[in-house]
Amino acid sequence: MPSSFTTNMRLKFPILAISLEILIIILFAVFVAYKDSTHDDHKQASNDTSTISSVRFSQLYPMFQDVHVMIFIGFGFLMTFLKRYGFSSVGINMLLAALGLQWGILVQGFWHLHHGKIEIDILKMINADFSTATVLISFGAVLGKTSPVQLLIMTILEITVFAMNEHLVVEVLQAKDVGASMIIHAFGAYFGLAVARILYRPGLKNGHDNEGSVYHSDLFAMIGTIFLWMFWPSFNSAIADEGEDQYRAVVNTYFSLAACVVAAYAISSFVEHKGKLDMVHIQNATLAGGVAVGTCADMNIGPFGAMLIGLVAGIISTVGFKFLTPILASKLCIQDTCGVHNLHGMPGILGGIAGIVAVAMGAKVGGSYLMQAAALTSSVSIAIVGGTITGFILRLPFWGLPPDQNCYDDSIYWEVPEEEEENEEGLAHGEHSNNKAEV
Amino acid sequence: MPSSFTTNMRLKFPILAISLEILIIILFAVFVAYKDSTHDDHKQASNDTSTISSVRFSQLYPMFQDVHVMIFIGFGFLMTFLKRYGFSSVGINMLLAALGLQWGILVQGFWHLHHGKIEIDILKMINADFSTATVLISFGAVLGKTSPVQLLIMTILEITVFAMNEHLVVEVLQAKDVGASMIIHAFGAYFGLAVARILYRPGLKNGHDNEGSVYHSDLFAMIGTIFLWMFWPSFNSAIADEGEDQYRAVVNTYFSLAACVVAAYAISSFVEHKGKLDMVHIQNATLAGGVAVGTCADMNIGPFGAMLIGLVAGIISTVGFKFLTPILASKLCIQDTCGVHNLHGMPGILGGIAGIVAVAMGAKVGGSYLMQAAALTSSVSIAIVGGTITGFILRLPFWGLPPDQNCYDDSIYWEVPEEEEENEEGLAHGEHSNNKAEV
Amino acid sequence: MPSSFTTNMRLKFPILAISLEILIIILFAVFVAYKDSTHDDHKQASNDTSTISSVRFSQLYPMFQDVHVMIFIGFGFLMTFLKRYGFSSVGINMLLAALGLQWGILVQGFWHLHHGKIEIDILKMINADFSTATVLISFGAVLGKTSPVQLLIMTILEITVFAMNEHLVVEVLQAKDVGASMIIHAFGAYFGLAVARILYRPGLKNGHDNEGSVYHSDLFAMIGTIFLWMFWPSFNSAIADEGEDQYRAVVNTYFSLAACVVAAYAISSFVEHKGKLDMVHIQNATLAGGVAVGTCADMNIGPFGAMLIGLVAGIISTVGFKFLTPILASKLCIQDTCGVHNLHGMPGILGGIAGIVAVAMGAKVGGSYLMQAAALTSSVSIAIVGGTITGFILRLPFWGLPPDQNCYDDSIYWEVPEEEEENEEGLAHGEHSNNKAEV
């Protein structure tokens, strides 16, 4: 057994995790502070500032919690569809998001220091949660084929690159992307696909016994799907400007998602054997409308415009799952476990293009369609480059990469409960092959 | 095999769904607009209108999201209790609600055009979600015995009839029903029971192998129960007048539900074999307090009054599940899969009666107990007539109705994952009989 | 079979439950009223009072709902990890919380009568939910080894004692405990552990077949874990003073929890066999940061201070699960089913100590470290005394205590669905031994 398959995490995982946490705490001690109203630049203009800020906090806090639910329940349970990988899906999702949000505060905050400090407010917390979404999307592409150590490293690297691209898009290019179709969804998807390309496993070309769902794992996944679906209006509107913009972002996302659901069901039935619905499509393509309407969520595109975007997103996402994912795997050597290309990649690009068109048609005051196009190009390009480099780093032989036969199996990194007696023989057998893999 | 059992959905389902969606998008393009503050009639009176409206949006948005969770998670998972019908329960629930809320915006909005437009605001979105609740309640009555095509048709018809009855009750009769005991719960229940009556299946008189739960399906259902239970105060107060009324609606619902839980547990134990608790009662009757307190939620009935309503609702609902449901099936030929008569029907009528009494006792300024009685009568009558007509339409032989032996079984309309090897033989057998049914 | 094992609940449970509910409704009729703005003492000062109060209601309502989710979904599902005790975990949790919140309104409200009435407002509802948390924590210590009747009694007794200690700590000692590390977490844990000590079962010294999880029960438990984790900032800030204090309570809890997750994962891997992660640690120790930062949540401890507290809490909680729980059981005869000592006990004490230190260092204006120390001492002592007395009451032989062999098994108090055919023989056997136990 080659040393690259030393999957025992006993030392490397705890040491890396605790070291990162201590490093982060030190950086927080030096750079992070509460928002201090006595330093507030607007204070001079009005003595109501603290009240207004407090009202804004109360207004945004429920949206922050909705986003929080999307990150921890939504992404976490969406990935529990695999029959033997639920612990990792929801558990490692939690770990990466908890680490990532701390790191996100730092790398996003370094662009916006205030008297040398990163001052925490509710928007920074929302953005920190957002930054973890990129990693969780990429996690979907490599789900079941990576070790916790690899994923910790990916979290740190990807959020760092994300913060740079976000700064470029939002501050330098001044592009509009309120719901982050480009800077989160397309970025996270292509970053993850690039990593998956570098970590390509020829041994899984013909699939894997564990790469499928069981009845109840599909129901667990629906918990993730539905919480993501419901709270997407909060995701797309949380950092919008108060008032009209935020209102439009909620309304557009609500209707885009509703239209997307109908489209995804219709196309799923249309492309499947005997017109049956496929859970993979329902769990994922129903959400594409939220991704695709992101960039223009706060723009004046009309409710029916949002619905058209949702309709198209639902169609291309479902078709992608059915026809494109197999081609990506066989022709481009990209094994995309959760089909993030169909849920985040293509709909993210669709969102970016819709944003270019909408801005060109004057749907957003102060927008420039050239800058929108530059933002889309930048997000996808930087993601691919960043993901490729990250992939090579993750391919180094000492990160505890699982061997092919142990992919999609929690028991290599988790204590898994013994099942009922009738299955024990089979499991003991599986356990045995695991043991061999753990040198 | 008769043609009425042509359950292949490949063409009819996608064509119907996409056609409806395109029709809706066209109607949205013509009739639906953002709320435009420059058209606002109150604008002249105050230049603070947009700010006030924005504040109201922020205040109601969390309640809207609570209602959203009730519709998509609550109703969806509540129905996952069946052992082999979880995909349909949560998945078709999502489809019907996503379609229904779009249709609800239109048919509710046509009564309230503003400069020829339906102007979307947060209250319209809450009401759109509400309108879908009627369909989801009716869905419970016919769960497992209808095709997705039938259910799409029921969604369009029922929401249309609901919008007419709602207009009659709220605008014409000026009756009070803030938590919609009458116009949603009683309406949805009796509509669904009428449909179930027309679709009566003598072949299921002696039950069906799949008409029961397994251990984990009952736990999935509890996710639905508890989210419904927790957020019911939002449901009953979301459209109440700001201030005292909304506050009372929250408080009354909170206490009614708490008392209802204790009553449902007590009676469940009392009527069951050896004093054991029955999951069917716990999943459903614990919610009857929310239904029954709906009409008087914002009235001055006192917290103890709300608790009395909850107590009675919990008792009659549990007793209904135990003794009335079997009688409905055997004597009245109404096979009520989820027992919506016990959760929404009787408690909805109880709520209507409580409203009549409360208004007669002066608990609501401006209310008339005669109008309350008319509203209750109207809601139940129109539901029964509407449901009966809908039932006859759904009985037409080309909607893909499942044959008796495939009822309560996802695999007729869904790709269902193969189970572990030891069960494969049994499932392959089941699959075979499915195949026979699909001509 | 001794009479103490008469587990038939048919009469004693319904009679006790309904009697308690009727008693509570009568007390509500006499003592509980809506908040009446015309009685408001501040009314004279400003005619904006009702508006302000309404705004405050809207601001706190989402936090109230977050706490509600923690109580009913969070605690309920967290305990579903046991393979055959999910109905009781989530179901009895719901019952105890619904009863407890009504009782909590009364026993907390008697300290704050207003014109002879308990006037309900959103803070009282939040505090009522809080009071049930103590019972749900204690429930975790005795999970699987108590009857519903015993638990109803424990609910009434524990919340009564809690309300006395809370009054002592908050009003008499004027100690600070905004997130209730001491008065809820440490109190609930040591109360429950004292009960568990008195109800010690030597027959379970060597464990029990049902005292473990299966794969999907661990996933259900993660639903509880993650909702608790996400909404903990609401728990710790809901009753904080508006503005800076509430803001700090959210921020500190957010970061403490994030640091705690990384620590819990790291230590779980470090102490487990081959570096594998253990679901028990992930489900529980990830939350210890929320418990431990409770007392100083609204204090000026800095985000990095909060993270240090979370880091330490995650470490001691995980270590406690691994090494301390077995010692408690074998040496101190305390069988702590859910390990509440590790999640609520030690982190609660850590929180109390952190509060003493923080107040001593001036992190809270008006705080006294001596009073903090007195509050911690009082909370733990009163909990142990109250729990011991409660334990002796619960040990009386007529409360339907389950015999050892039926512990951790829903089927003794619940109708449990029959499983698939291949298991039926085994279950029928189990059913038989149950039947024997039920005289």
C-alpha cells in the first residue's frame, strides 16, 4: 500500500486543525474588534447612528440566520444523498464552514481595515458565511474522494483566492453581483471542478458501489434541498441595499425559484425512463433558479423576467445532470460527485450572462455591461487557475487521500455504528478491507 | 390493463407542467409588477411611506419565512410517514406549492388590481403561500392514490375556488378569519375529502401493504410536525394588523398549541392499547390547537381562552383519528390517507364556531357573529361543491391514475434506488409488478 | 414482576397530564393577561410607547422563534441518536417543553406580578422557553430510563426550582448570566445528574443492547445538533439589552461556536482509535462553545476572548465524553445517557468561571465577581439538592418506571410500526419480552 494511502488521521488532522485555529485566534486578537460606535465616521452627522445601526442589525439578523441555515443545514444535508457518506457530508460540511467563516472574516476584512482593525458587523458575518459557500460548493465536486486534511487545506486556499476575486469584481471592476451568481456559484463550481480534474481517479471510471443513494438518504438530502430553496431569497438579498433593492431581490428570487421547480420536474420526467422523476434532479435542479437569478436579483427585471431566468436554469440544470455529467467524467476526466457543474456552474454562468444583458438594458443604475462581462470572466478564470494549483497541492502524497475502494465511505474517517446482526457479516468484511487500507 | 392505468408520465406530465408555467409567466408579464412607490396613493400624505413600507417588509419577512417553512418543510415532511411514499410526499408537495404560489398571486390578485396591475408586496407573498396550504391539505386526503398530473389540475382548480371563497368571506361578508381556520383549514379539508369521496377505491377497503409507516419514516414525519407546530404563531399572525392584533395572534396561538400538545398526548395514551402513545396522533393532533385558534387568534379571548380551544381541539382530533376515520372510510366511502378531517376539518369547524362565539361575546370590534356563521357555512359548502366537481374532473380516464396495487408506492412515478443485496430479490419482484402496471 | 414495573400508562399518564393542564388553565384564567398598553407605567412619559413596544416585539420575535427551534427541534432531535428511542426523544421532548413553557410562565411570572397579573410579552415567552431547557437537559441524563409520568413530575418540580434559583441569581445577587451558562446549563445538568444518581440502575452497569446508534439515527441527531449550533447566538442574546449588548452577545457566540467546532473535531480525532471522528463528540462537543460563552456573551471580552472560551470548551467537552463519562458511571454510579455533564455541566461551569474572571477584569459595567461566584455556587448547589429530592420522589414505586431490559426502547410506551418481514421474527420476540414486562 503506497504511503499516499496512509489514511490514519490521528496526528496530522488534529495538529493541522488546532494549529490553524490558534493562528486564527492570534490574528483575531491583533486585527478583529467589535464595531465601536465612538469611532463611527458618520457619528458626527447624527446622534442617531447607534440606533439606526441597531435597527439595521435587527433587520438583517433574521436574514443572516437564514443564510446560516443554508450553509450548515442546506449544503450539509444536500450532500447526504450518498448511502454511506452522510456523516462526512453533514459533519465535514460543518467543520469546513466553521473554519472557513473565521478565515473569511480575516481575508475579506484585510481589504477593509478601519483604524487598522476589522470591525465586526452583521454584514461582515453574512459575508463570512458567504465565503464558506464557495468551499462547500467545491466540496460537492470532490465529495467522497478527499480526506479531511485535504479539505482543511482547500478551505484556507479557496477562501483566500475567493476574497481576492471578490475584491477585484466588487471594488475594482464595480460589477454588480448581489446574489453572487458569479463570485460564489460559478467560482465555487469551477474551482472545485479544477480540483476534481487534478485529483482524477481512473479507478473510479466505472463507478463505485457506494456512489449511490438509498431511500432514506435521499430523504435526508431533501432536508438540505428545501432549506436551501426556501431561504434563497435571503441569500440573494442579504447584502442588497436597504429598501427597493432588497425588496426586489427577495421578490425576484422567490419567483425565479418557483418557476425553476416546475421546469425541473417537467424536464426530469421528460428525460427519464418512462417519465419517472429522478431524485438527483429534484434535489439539485430545483435550486438552479436561485443561483441564476443571483446577479440580477436586485435589478429591475420584472417578476416575469426572474421567472424566465428560473425556467431556463431549471431546464439546463436538469439536462446537464442527465447528459453532461457523464460526458465530463468520460471525456474531460472530471468526476463531479454532486454535479456542482449543473447546479452552480452553468446556472452561475447563466446568471452572469443575464446580468450582462440586464445591465446593458438599463436594469441597474450605475452598472456597466462591460464590467459585468469582465467580472464573469475573472470569476471563472481565477477559479480554474486557483483550483488547478490547489489540486496539485492536494495531490501531494501525505494528506491522507483515501484509496479508490474506500471512496464514498464514512468508515474510513469516522467511527460508524455496527448495524443489525443480519448485515454484520457483510460489514465486517467491508471493515476488513478498510483496515487493510489504513496502514 | 385499462387505459386509465397508463401511468407513464413521460409526455402528459411535462407538457402540462411546462404549459402551465409558460401561461403563468405570460400572465405575470401582463399583470404583475413590483410595488412602485411612485404610484403609492398614500405617498402624497407623507414622504416617509417608502421607509415605513420598508420597515414593514423587514418586520414581516421573518414571518413570511416561517410560513414558507411550514408550507415546504412542514406539510412536506408531515406526509413522509408512509413507508414507501416519502419522495412523493416531500417532492410533490414542493411541486404543488411552487406552482400554487404563482397561481395564487394571480387569482388572489385579480380582486385587488392597482392601476391594472397586481403589485407584489410581502403580504401578497404570504397570501400566495397561504393559498397553497389549501391544496396541500387536500393532497393529504388523497395522498398515495393520485398521479402528479391529477394533482397539478387539482392545484389550479382548488386555488381558484379558494380565491373566490376568500374574497366572499373577507371582502363581501367582512368576516374575521385571521388564522384561516375556515377559509384554509376547513376549506382545504372538505375540498380534499370531497375529492377523495369521488375517487373512492373499493379495492383498498381492506387497507394496503404500503399504507403504514416504518420507524424512520415516522421520525421524518416528526420534522414536519414540529416545524408546523413551532411556526404556527407566525401563520396565525402574519396578516394580522400590526401591533396589538398581531401580538395577540402570536400569544394566543402559542398557548393554544401548548395546551393542545398535552391534551393530544393524554388522549392518545388513554384510547390506545395499554396506554401506549400513537405516532399518528402525536404527528397530527398536536397541531389541531393551531388550526382551531385561527379564527379568533387576534381576538381578545384571553390566553386561557386560547388554551381551552387548544385543549378541546387536541381531544377531538385524537378521538377523530381513533374512532372517526375508520367510520368515514367504511360508511361514507371517504378514504382520508392523512386524516385531514381530524387535523384540519373538525378543528377548522371548531375554530369557526369559536369565532362565532367570540365575536358574539364582543371579543372583536367590528365583527358580526352572523357574518362569521355565514363565512363558516360558505367555506365548507363551497369546498364540498368545488371538491366534488374537481373529483369528477380528476376521475377522467387519462390523467395517469395509479392502479390499486401501486398506491402508496413512490416507484410508480419516481426512480427509486435499489436497496441492499439481501432485499433485492423482493424488490425486483415488486418492480416487476410495477412494470406490468405501466402500460 | 414487581409493581414498580407496571408500565401500563393507560390511566396514570392521561389523568396526570390532563389534571396538570386543567390546573394550569385555571391559574392562567386567574393570573395571566395580555400586556395592556393602557396600564403601561411608561405611557405617561411618551405616547409612542405602544409603537416602541411593537417594534421591540418585531425585533425579538425572530430570536424567539430561533430559541423555539432550539427547544423543539434542537433538543428533540439531538437525543434521537439512540437506535430505538427516537419517538421518545423527539416526542417526549415536545411534551415536556409544551407543558414546561406553560408552567414556566407561571412560576417565573409570580416574581413579577403587575397589578396582580402576569402580563405576557415576548420576553416572558422567551424566558418560558428557556425554563424548559433545564428540563430537557436533565431529560438527557435520564433518557431511556424513565417513564413519561416520571418526566411530567420532573418537569413541574425542576422548573419550579429553576425559577427560584433564577430569581436568586438575577434579582437578589444581581449576577450577570445573559446566556445562562449557570442558571440553565449547569443547573439543568447537575439537576439531571443528581436524579440519575438516585435512579442508578446496577443492572445496566455493563451497558444495554439498545444503548447505541445506527447510521441513520446519528444523522437524525445531527439535525438537532446543527439547529442548536446555528441558533445559539439567538439563545445567548435574546434577553440581552438592546443595542451593544445584544450585538456583542451575537458576535461572541458566533465566534466561540466556530472555534469550538474546530477544537472538537481535532480532539475527537486525536483521542479516537486510528484518528477517526466519533459522532458522539461531533453531535455534542461542537455545542460546548455556546454553553461556555453564555455568561460573558454580552461582555466586552473581544471576539478572540470568545474564541478562546470556545476552544477550551470544545476540548474539555470532547475529553469528558471520552474519559470522564465512563468514570462517572463506574465510580460515581451516575449513568448519564447523553453525556449532559460534558455538554452542559462542565462547559456551564467553565462559563460561570469565565464570567467571574471577565467581571473581575472589568468586562461588564456594574458586575461584581463575588456575586458571579455566588451565582455559580448557588446554581450548582440548588440543582444538586433539587435533583436529589426530585430523584427520591421519582423513585416512588408507582410512576411506571421501565424495567432494565426495556430501557432505551420506544416500544414500551409507544406503538411502534412492525418492520419488514425479515426482521419480524426477531421483533416479535422482543415484543414478547415487552409484553411480559407490562403487567
